[in-house]
Amino acid sequence: MSNFAAALSIQLQYTGPSGNQINIPPITVSAEYQAQNAGVIDVPDATASATSYAVPFGAIDDLTTCGIILNQTGQPLELKVNGAAAASQTIPDGGVYLWGFPNSTGAIPVLSASLKTTAMQTGAGYIAYYLFGDPV
């Protein structure tokens, strides 16, 4: 079967140093994939601090060429990639972690991700994920 392509497009607008509005040209990465997995991880009310959630990569087992992880928990989440011993960064509430590779040449494979709560969960929250990978 031939590859599919996910088009990741990023737009940025900001106020420049002179107060002028700056719009950079959209950045688009076309990421090839065969396998995909998307969904939501529920983070229930009163979940304890330091609770870990593995992002399910499903059938993707070689290289995740495109990924988006969205934190909608109301608290920062610590992110570990590829089973790292320590968190590489913290995704704040409402924050997005994303990556896009146009192909697998030279890419360090992204094969797993886990998120850990940093406080007691207040109210129900969720983590959304969209993953694409294993190009052939």
C-alpha cells in the first residue's frame, strides 16, 4: 500500500518590536505515514499528582513522522519521550507539543511518550493526541 501524507501547517502572528503586526508565511510539513492513532486520554477529577499516562502509539512501531499532543487538564504535564529517565519539558495547560518530519531520513525515531500530572486534578480534564508514522 502506498504512503499517505499528513500536512502539518503552522501559522504565526505577533507584534514586532516597533508595534507592527508580523505574519510569517505558513510553515507546512508533509509527513508520510502508513499507521495512525488519534484519541483522548481522560484525566478524571481527583487524580493524584505524579500519575503517569502513556500516549498510545497503536500500530506505529518504527517512526512517528507527525504528532500533536494537546494538554487540556487544567495543570502542567511533564513530558517524557522514548522512555527517558527524566521529563524533557513541561506542557502547560492549553499547551501543544508537536513535531513533523517530512521523511524518516536522519530522524531520531519518536516511539513513545508519557505525561505525568504535576498536581491533584481539579475537575475532569483530558489529553488529546494525533499520531502518524511508519512510512514505507
